[in-house]
Amino acid sequence: MVIIGNFKVSKGYETWKKAFLDNHSMREKHGIKVLAFGQNKMESDHIYTVVDVSSLKVMQNLMKEPEMIKLRENAGVISETQEMVTIQE
């Protein structure tokens, strides 16, 4: 299942990107494959991710893990702006 995520960040794209790239092992542990990510050039605080994951539940469980919550906070993710769209084949 492909999930497109969209959210805002408060600490800038580069801060978020470093934390995202450094988090490879946690995504790998949950079987999440990154297909693409980037920022909206017109609104640079808007970030988009595209990932392939076995189920939405896997992603939801990962987002609840204390380590992931802390990592996202440190990266400046504004959680209340998070949107996810699932693309099913």
C-alpha cells in the first residue's frame, strides 16, 4: 500500500530531512520503503512523503511509538497538520 503524507514543519526542511534520513533503521524495522519525499517550493514549510508499507495499521502504530514521537518533535513536525492519503493498487 502506498501512503502519501503531507505536513508542515517549524524548523525548516533541512532539519526535517536530516532527521528523516537518520531514521532509516526504524522504517526498515517496520518494512516501510521510501518512494519519494520533498518540500513544496512555494510553501517551504510543507513536506510530502511517499512510502510503501504493508498496511495503514503498521504506519499508525509506528507514529505512536515514543521514539518516533520524539524524533518528529525534534525534526519540527507539526503533528496536527499531518494528512495521509492511501493509494491502493
